[in-house]
Amino acid sequence: MVYRDSSPKCMKVADLGCSVGPNTLLLTSNIIDIVHTACTRFNPEPPTFQFYLNDLIGNDFNTIFKSLPDFYTRLEEEKGHKFGSCFINATPGSFYGRLFPNNSINLFHSSNSLHWLSQDPLLGLTRETKSLNKGNCYIVSTSPPNVYKAYLNQFQKDFKLFLKSRSEELVYGGAMVLVFSGNTGTPRRTCWEIISLILNDMFLEGLIEEEKLDSFNIPVFEPTIEEVRHVIKEEGSFFVQRLEICNVPWDECINDDGGDSFLDGNIRAKVITKHARGSNGASLVRKFWCTSCK
């Protein structure tokens, strides 16, 4: 839609929180495919692509760069020489702040990253308040309201800064596609609570010092729809044009063979562990298509 409405000669796309791995360049391929289909159908001059891969400074960008020759070869084989040029760069740094010049990016994308906060939400709390969540590294069913409020406040602060920064960097008519973990607002046991239980077991076995256990808090917040809408409305730079909710059960693929493996606790544990490792245990994914109001 962004390309169809504006048809830029150079389409600039930023992938925020790109990480490293086999899926890192998937967004790049998908966007090129979509624009290529549009060019084939409506016969406009194909654009030049400029992709910016963003993540924290410690991300292994060298591994991504080493995969680029094969990526460019596949792109040329699939699209041919007539298709527009594609340039890929790295932009290290936190997306909770400015990354690009004003009015320079056509499309921002972020997948499974925005639920990570910029810092430990409990840093500013008093020692007495922190002790109320003693033995836990995240919000659990027994956490006091002050703990949840601290996480929510940090999410609101971070997300507002994210939205403000992106609004200044987007061109007129630009857009964002954001995918991140959320929750329905109903009580449920998350993977983060499970991690707390595991760490407590390790403490009881003498593998972790109590001081280190109490000082560790996972900087993740999975917001509800209402909490996200509130921040977007309050910040004021964007409106939600499209919203999709996808429920992703951890063990949805266990019983594909029609057998009794669903009842096997060991198999379920292995599958859930892989999901937690690969996607941080997200049980609900939200996709927000945000368009700038400016």
C-alpha cells in the first residue's frame, strides 16, 4: 500500500530489531516480492530498494553480511536484471530514540521486539517495594499492583519515545507494521513466570546466589489492546489503520500425527522449550499497521 500510494523511486525500509539468523532477511524478500508483483501488474518503473537492518550494537551483523552474497544471487535469479537495485545496510542502536534523519524512511517494520523494554522497570522502586516481588524475575500472579504499574509505566515511556522518533523519521504517507507479544488481560501463566520457578529451583539447589536472583528482572512487558491504543492516542503521531490478533498456542503442533503424543508431558515440555527459546514464549501476537498523522 505504501508503494502503491506514493511510488517512490527509492523505497527505504527499516527493520527494527532484526536480530540474526535464517529469518533476518525474510522481510526484505517479502517486500521485494510484493513490490515486484505490483510493478508487474501496473507496469511502473521498478524502484531502488534501501534496507536498513537495525538492532542493538551487540548484534552479530557480520553474520548477516556474510549471507548477503547468496541473498543477492537468489534475488537476481528470481527477479532478473530488469528489477531495481537492492542495497542493505546495518543501523546499530536502540530504537528507543532517533536512528535516521527526518523524513527519510517509507516503511518501518518491527517483529517480536517491542515488548522488550529499554531497562529494568523496577530500577526506580524502593527496596521495600522490590522485596514484595522477591523470588520472581517478572510479573506473576502474586505480584503486588505496584510491580505491574512499574512495568506498565516503563512500557508507556518507551513506546511513546519509539512513536515520537519514528514519526519524525517517516516520510509523508509512510507507515509502520509492528508485531509484538501481548496479552488478553485474563490471568494466565506466562513463560516468564515459568522462568522464575526454574530460577528459584536453581537457587534452592545452590546454583544461583540469592542476591543475584533478587536483582534479576526480565525487562519485558506484554500489553493489552487497550494499553497499546492508549499510548498511541496519547502520543498523537499515529493512528491504527489495521489491527490483527493471532493466538499462537505453544503446543499447537504436538498432535499433528493424530496420536497420543499430546498427552506426553516430555514431548510437550520439549516443544514449549523450543518455542520459548525461539520466540520468547509469545502466546499472543499483535500486529499493528500504523500510519503517520502528519
